[in-house]
Amino acid sequence: MATSLRLFDFQRLEPDQQRLQLAEFKDRMLRRRTVRHFSDEAVPYELIEGAVAVAGSAPSGANMQPWRFVVVSDPAIKRDVRIAAEAEERQNYEQRFPAEYLEALEPFATDWHKPFLETAPYLIVVFRIDYGLDPERSTRKVKHYFVNESVGIATGFLIAALHIAGLASLTHTPTPMSFLSKILKRPANERPFLLIPVGYPASDATVPDIPKKRMDEIL
Ligand SMILES: Cc1cc2nc3c(=O)[nH]c(=O)nc-3n(C[C@H](O)[C@H](O)[C@H](O)COP(=O)(O)O)c2cc1C
């Protein structure tokens, strides 16, 4: 394919504006928390669509954009997801998780019950697309590069955008998650990556009082 380049429309900011914009973004981002208690209050779909558009702008290996965001709002499908997720999580908590992991999970007071999968108005199910299918010859596979890294970055954009839109989210991994492919009828090249309930927090929502590492530990 011939290379086609165009001038980059870079917006150069004044130093004061650079500092101000970063300070504002940082203040807002540092207020983000993972929420596990949701209100059933409706959320305008345009906010979900806008956040997914931000996710879709993320960088990706060779620009393959190996992601799909499936938005679920239908109560019957949310119920199916809850039943299947709870079945897996019940086995995880009662049999599969080693003692060390159960201990690490203690601050979060989580168990196999996942009522938020029905309460939250939206579930965004993020799929990683392991390989593309040539639109002309659907049997020919197109290689995707750095799929995990790419979908992880896109999901970070998504979580940040939802937060900036004034919404709460939960990064959820009811593993193994293959039930999501079946319920949502996804093709063989798509694999569940994360399940993200989205909505407003319940009025009495609590969050674990856990610290973030200090700057000198991470920088
Ligand atoms: C990849 C990943 C998987 C996670 N899976 C779960 C999960 O299944 N259930 C849950 O309650 N929280 C889950 N979390 C949320 C983390 O517990 C949470 O991000 C962490 O405790 C830090 O809290 P904060 O997001 O409020 O800063 C997950 C987070 C990540 C990044």
C-alpha cells in the first residue's frame, strides 16, 4: 500500500495553559474510583457512544484497532449475563481461587454475588479481536499485532472518558468469560477482554479505603 501522509494539525498550547489543562485533568482523574454499587437511574446513550468514540481513537499495533465494544441495556440479556457470571464467580470464590488471592481480595468485600450486572443501566463488554477477516475472502486471516496492549490502552481511554462524562464504572473480570461470547453471539475471532458495568453510583455506594503508591514509588 502506498504511503499517504498529511500535515499534522498540532495544537501548541501556551505554557500556562499546558499546566492548567494537565492540573484540571489530573484533579478529575484522581477522583475516579471503581464502583460496585450502582443506581438503576437511566443514563443517556449518547454518553456511552461518546466514551466508546474516545476508546476507538486509541493507538494500536499497526493501527489494527483490534477491539469491539458491545453495549448491553436489554434487561433480559443483562440477566443472562448475571446468571452466567455468578455461576463462574461462585466456583471461583468457593473452589478455584487460591487462598492467597482470596486474601488479596479481602479489602474489596467482594463475593460471587453480582447484582450490579442487572442494576447498572449499561454493560459495556470489551472484546479483543485476535485476527481480522479479509472482507473479500472471509476465510483469510489478517494478523493483528500487540492485541492485549492495544485493547488495554483503548479500555483505559474508555474508563477515563466515562469518568469525565460523570459516570461510574467497574472493571470486572468474571473469569472464564467465554459465556459472554455465547450470550452476545460474537464470532470466533473475538474474545471477551473486560466486562464494564456503567451508570451512576447508588446514593449509599461505598469504596474501599485503599492507598495508591506514592510518586517516588512509581516515577
Ligand atoms: C484488569 C482488572 C480486573 C479487575 N477485576 C475486578 C473484578 O472482577 N471485580 C472487582 O470488583 N474489581 C475488579 N477490578 C477493580 C480493581 O479492584 C480496582 O481497580 C483496584 O482495587 C483499584 O481501585 P480503584 O479502581 O478504585 O482505584 C479489576 C481491575 C482491573 C484493572
